[in-house]
Amino acid sequence: MTDFDMIFDRLRGLTWSHVAMAACCFVLGAALFVSPAWVHADFVRLQQLLSWFAIASGALSLIGSFASAAPFSLRGVEPVAGVVLLAGGLWTLNFPLAASSFAVSVSALGIFLALYLVLTALEMDRRGAGHWVAQLVGALAVLAVSFAGLFGLAGSAGMLALAALQLYIAGWGFVYASVSLSMRASEVAAA
């Protein structure tokens, strides 16, 4: 087996739902970091961006959970998380008055991502893969930054930076989960 065969065998066994979540977190984090928000119309635009993030990440995570050769984590958390994100994004996009302010929405998203990272830490502990304590620390960091944004500890000027920070930390948590929970496709087929 050549090096390329081993790489492609490992890529087929990735948890693609976590890869999709990581990519969406990095994209939205970069978009929030460079987005100026001066007036109410800017925050309405950012609220729509959050809705589109939830739709894209939910759909890609749902597709990735079924496209992956790796087994579901915690008996199917990935598809459920994808459906919740997709439904939440569609709801807030079609009924924008149902969504709270941008700070509350982005903090709620951070809390949801932190809970998802806690579930990946539990799965890492169950499988004995990776360092689940490091994943749990990352989830607690996302949770702490989410509550800091919710309570306005950085003020209105630092709110977007906190939102981007929570998404970057969550993105790296999903990268770590994807690498730790991935299996070789040949091992999955043998099991």
C-alpha cells in the first residue's frame, strides 16, 4: 500500500459532518471578523448571515454524516444536529422577527456548538480516540466566549470579535474531532 493509498483510505473514513461544521465555522468566523456593523441595518444583515450559516452547516453536516464511512458518533448525534441547525436557519430566515437580537442569536449558536463539542468529547472518550479532555476544554472555551458575548462584556464594539473567536475555537474543535474520530475505511469495512 503506497502513501497515497493510505491517505485516501484515511480520507474515506473521516467524519465528514465534523469537517463540514469546521469549514462553516471558519467561513462565518472570517465573515464576522471583517464585517463592519455600525447601524441597525448591518446587524439585520448579519442576522441573515447567521441564518444562512445554520442552513449551510446543517445541510452539509446532514449530508456528511450519511456520506461518511466512519460510524455515527453517540448513536446518530451528527444527523440530529444537522437537522436542528437546518430547521433553525430556515425558521429564522423565513420568520426574522422570531429571532432575537444578533448578540443573543450568535451566543445561542455558540452554546449549541459548545454542546455539540461536548458530545464529540464523550464519543472520543467512548472510543478511546484522541484526548477528550482537550476537546472538553475547547467546548468550555466556546461556552465562556458565548456567555461573554451574551452579557456584553466586550461592549458593542467587541461583539463581532467575540463572535468570530467563538466560531474559530469551535472550528478547531471540529477539526480535532474529525481527525480523532476518523478511521481507516478498511477498518470500517472489516468491522
